Amino acid sequence: MPNSYHKCLAHLVFAVKNRYAIIQPHFAPYLHSYIGGIIDGLGGHPIIVNGVHDHVHLLFGFKPSMSLSDMARDIKSNSTNWINDNRYTPCHFQWQEGCGYFTVSKSQVDKVEKYISEQAIHHQQKAFLEEYRRLLELHEIEFEDEYIFTEIEG
């Protein structure tokens, strides 16, 4: 549409099914790069993709015509297939259902990018569920603990 301008930015967070710690350092950078390529292929603009052994964070730009839920579905589906096709994990890989979507203002991009880049340091002190609950609270998103990512099965 003529004379329509946008700057849509999102921070997306999703976890490995049952939060299994199976994203290993030998393939994590390739996974992050691959996810960035998926975002690009969907017409988005990847800024940073990073994570630790059981979850990932994505910061990216997207067009207003793009559905974030469709993007998340495609990112998770394509990256799952890529991990399984390359046999990067000892078992069948799956992402957990659901994810966190957080809009980001242009003024906060540097702060969010730094936060995502420092995930390994951050998670030496804070568990994923604690981090995720804090993100939901900061964004004033109501939630019920029973619907937050499934605990690791014993």
C-alpha cells in the first residue's frame, strides 16, 4: 500500500520438547544460522538467533502482512526437519508446542540483541523457566504455570 511505513520487530522464544538439553555446541551455531536463513526465506529480517542447550531466542524484523504464528510454525517445522535430517541429536528432535512472542521497539533493539547474545552467561545463573516467566511478566502477559513449557519428564 503506498505511503505505508513500518518497522515491526519481534523477539521469539521457544524450547526443545520436554526441555531436553540436546542442542549441543558442535551444531548450535549452524542451527542458529539455519533459523536465520528460514526467517530470511519467509521475507523477514533476522537480527540475531542464539540460545542454549534447551531453547532459542530470535530477534527479527517482519512485514505487517506476516503472521508471527505462521512464521513460528514454519521456523520450528523447517529447523526440526533440518536437525533430524542431519542427525544432530541422538533421538528424534522436536520443539515444544507453543512459544513466546514479544514485540520490540526500535529503541530496545540493542538491549534485546545484547540479552540474546549473552544467553550462555545468563543461564549460568538463571534457569529457562525463571527467564521465561520474567519475560512474560515484563511484557505484562497473563499466564498460568500449568500452560508454560512442560517440565522435563522424569
